[in-house]
Amino acid sequence: QRQVVVVVMVRRTQVAVAAAFLLAVAFMAYASTTFGAQQLQRQDGTAGLLAGRRTRGACARGPPAPPYRVRNITLHPNPSFPDEYGKCLDAEAARGVNEWQIPLSFFFAKTDNKTFGPMEYYAVHSVRALHGCAAHIKVVFLDGMFELAAKGCWWEAIHHEIDEIAMAQLPAEVHGRSLSHPSHKSDFIRFPELCSYGGFYMDFDVIAVRPFTPLTRNASIVLGRQWKNQINVGIMGAAKDSCLACAFPIDMAWAFRRGKWAEHVVDLMSSKVKRARIPGLRVVGRPSFFYGDWEPRGIAAIFHKTDNQIPDEMFALHLWHAFAAPLWPTIVYPSHIRANQTLFARVASRILPNTLTDLALNDTAACYAFLRATYGA
């Protein structure tokens, strides 16, 4: 009888241990899915997500659904604002730098009819991978482009990463000059968007490298320097109602009529930063946003040289896609990224899902298999 009791007690203990083990396994599985978007500290000191996790994780809001918000973007958000610019700056100065806060919100502008591809996916996914559910991600489509560009597997992948879709309407011309080039249209979307909502604007050929959280504090607007010490607005952040973000479209419109490519944005913003008194302005130097330049040597430093480490002060890497386009069909392949030690490969490998294969970049069925494996869609 004692032996029976002992055996029963041992079996009960084994059952209890087994049950505890199964509960622990279940909890770990639950945590890995539910909290998959939480940041993990890597050995190199940068925050990121385990590749291949469902980046929506605890967000679990699902892709944004229609109807999507449509808004008319005008060049004069507030007709009286130019006369009040000085007062606005005085008010910013009176508030004090410590009171400014840039929301951890990111937006991209789609102003052409090209369907989405790996480049756009890497850009959006990098933001979600580094910030998890804390970031609000939005894509602003120029009115009429959504129906043409928002299709295919890569759009479906991006759709699972973002929180909001918006449509923007622009005038056909600005002070008598046709507003036709997609880059110029993007110029006239990004500043009113920052003025109205705040956050960070990023071009689609940008990969986030480190969390932007340190840039959200103690600044009304954050800009980055590029080659020749100029200000580039391909990556920038601003608090809602930032004086510079709200007033800049008005001056930009007048400069645009003169017809030079960069005069209405890069040259004008560089001049304002140099000469104007702007409370709360924070300008980060190279290579925080922009590494190298668009000349052949700069492109080589990003995509060819293998001895360039990721700088500690780098928050994002601009890929200069307009100049590096001939390289793009090769360098975006996951096998190329995983096998190389170029600056681009080092950056992209941090956010590359384990489920992404070379075949998915060219084969529709393989791309949708990646979609199902990564997002369960």
C-alpha cells in the first residue's frame, strides 16, 4: 500500500511538473507572438526586433481599412500666418525647448503611380522593426495614385505594417509653374503634413537604423545636414504647429516659380537655417541622416566598400535611389544582404525578416508565401 501511495505521489509530481512545463511553453509562445514587436537589445547596443517576428505583435490592429481620409493640402494653411510668423517664433521661444515634443509618428508620401517594391517595404518595415507598436506609421497618397500604386504583394506587406492611409490633393500649378514632378509634389505634401500633425517625414529610399526616440525631445523641428553642409529634407521631424514647418510652404511656393531644381527646398531651407532665428531648431550633422553623397564615390561608400561600419550617431541611411538605381536589382536580394559587409548590407540585415527569400522578390507566389509566413495573411 505504501508503494502504491509513493507511486501515485511520484506520478502526481510528474504530472504537475509536466503541466508547469507546458504552461511555460505556452506562455513563451504567447509572449513571442503578442510581444513580438517589443525591442530587443543587441550586442552592438542598438535596439531591434528578432527578424521574422510578426512586427505588428501586440498592436494587432490589422491593416487600415477604408474609407481613407482625403484632405486638400493648400499652400496657405493659415492665410494670416505670414504676418504672424514673428509672433509664432516669439511664442516658441517663450515656451522653452523643454516643452517641445515631436510625436513618434512617421509618414511617407506616394506621389507616383509605380507599384510598391522591396525598397519601399524595407523603408516602412525598418520603422516598425525599430519602434514596435509605439510608432504610428502613415502613407500619404497623392489623390489618384492609390488605385494605381497600392496593389501587389509588396503593398500587401506594407499594408500590414502601417496604421493609417491618407489622400492628399494638390493644385495643378504653383504661381504659374506646373507642379508635375513626383519629387516636387512630395515637397508640397511633407511640410503641411508636419505642420498639421507633427512627426517624422521619410523618403521611401530611407532605412531607419536606430530608434528616433531621442530626437523627439527638446526640439520643435529636427533637420539633417547632407553633402556640402546643406540641409536635406528627405528625412526630418517637427512638432505639430512648428513655426518653420507651417511657414515654409509659403516661401517654398515663391521660390518654386523660379524653376531651379533644388532652390525651393534644399537651398531655401539651408539659407533659413543659417540666417534665421528659429527657437527649438535642432540640426543633426552627417551622418545622422545622410551618409556620403550621390556622387559615384558616395554611392560606392554605401554599396561597395566593406570596411565602413555603422556610425554610432546614425539614425537613418538615405540610399540616394535616383543615383543608385542601376545597383538596386542586385543589392536588394536577401542573399546579397546576408553575405556582404557593405554599409547598406549591415543596415538592412538588422531589419531583414528571416522569412524573406530571393525568390520572393521576383516570384509572385513566393512573395505571397513570405506574406503568409510573416504576417499570417
